[in-house]
Amino acid sequence: MKAELYPADAGAPQPLVIEPMIQADLTAVLQIEALSFTTTWPANAFSNEIRDNKLAHYFTGRLGDAIVAYGGIWVILEDSHITTIAVHPDQRGRKLGEEMLLKLLDEAITQGASWITLEVRESNDYAQRLYRKYGFTTVSTRRGYYSDNGENALVMWAGNLKGELYAARLRALRTALDAEIAQRPATPPG
Ligand SMILES: CC(C)(COP(=O)(O)OP(=O)(O)OC[C@H]1O[C@@H](n2cnc3c(N)ncnc32)[C@H](O)[C@@H]1OP(=O)(O)O)[C@@H](O)C(=O)NCCC(=O)NCCS
């Protein structure tokens, strides 16, 4: 009885379990999508990506049974593109987005990419910080790219992904991230 009331691992950090996105994930993915973006992808956009697009690699991240994060890339030979990444708003700031980004970078490299690019809203400071941490720099601005409010997109880019310098950067970031994950409380604060 005591063990049931106070399970030994009650406060233990939960790992984010990242797996390829499947059709059955889409209800949860669409909920996070709606909470994360002003212009959202419809269900069939995700369906087409995971079913038909051979260049696409999409993942979901779970804590326990709950999908809390997702992300996707396209890889075309040496070129890769992060198409989306999001974390449930209740779970942000707990390094889950960083874990997902690292997975996307690993996948891009595994699939043979040497560089990676993405678009991000000029106002999306948190996402830009995350990308800069992983070596992305802004290479251009697409004026009025977002149709909902005419906001500019920054085009960010990281290169030489298969080089030793970038591999060392990823190793150092992964070590730091692992240490932070080990300290991550099982449930978000508040
Ligand atoms: C961007 C997003 C995926 C980040 O996920 P997250 O789990 O909240 O972020 P993490 O806890 O993993 O933070 C990792 C890094 O991101 C940056 N960051 C994230 N949240 C931040 C915040 N509140 N303040 C400052 N930096 C922040 C930091 O660089 C941070 O690393 P650091 O703490 O070592 O400085 C998440 O905010 C999100 O889903 N936003 C809505 C969707 C979106 O904008 N997607 C990107 C489209 S381009």
C-alpha cells in the first residue's frame, strides 16, 4: 500500500520518447498545432507528409502516453529543411523543443544532409534563440512571408553538418542537454 501511495520514481524525470509520426498521432498533433501557430496545417497536410512524401521525416515526442511535441524535416540529397516544430504550451521551457530539434538534426545528418534551413517569424525570439544555440544564422529575410499578418520571415541556415566542428558542437550540446533532462521535474511547474 505504501508503495502505491509513494511510488519510488514519483519525482523522477520522464524521458521524451521520440518516434516516427503515424496517422494515429494526428489528433494530438493537430491540437498542439492549433495551440502553437496562427496559420495551421490541416490534417491532410500531415497525412500527405507521413504517407506520401518520401523526402519527409516527421516525429512525435511523448511523455508517458501524451504526445507533447512534434517536428519534421525534408531531406533532398545534401539539403534539408525544418518544416515544423512545436511543443505543447503547457510543456514549454523544459527542453523538449531542444530534444526534438536535436532529433531532427540527427535525422538530417543520418539521411546525408550537409546543411539545413528553416523560416521563422521575425517576432519569434524563443525559436530563433533555440536555432542560434544549434549554430543557425540568419541568411536572408523574406518580406511579408506570413499571410496572416504580413510578418517577415527570417531564413536561418546551418552548414557543414557532417564536419567535425559541428559534430563537436552537437556532442557538447547533447551532454549539457542530458544533464538538464536529468534535473527535469516529472511535471511542469505550476
Ligand atoms: C520554439 C519551441 C519549439 C521551443 O520549445 P521549448 O520546449 O519551449 O524550448 P526549450 O525548453 O527546449 O528551450 C531550448 C532553447 O530555446 C530557447 N528558448 C526556448 N524558450 C525560451 C524562453 N522562454 N526564453 C528564452 N529562450 C527560450 C533557448 O535558447 C533555450 O535554450 P536555453 O534555455 O539553454 O537558453 C516552442 O516555444 C514552441 O512550440 N513554440 C510555438 C511553435 C513555434 O514557434 N515553432 C517554431 C516555428 S519556426
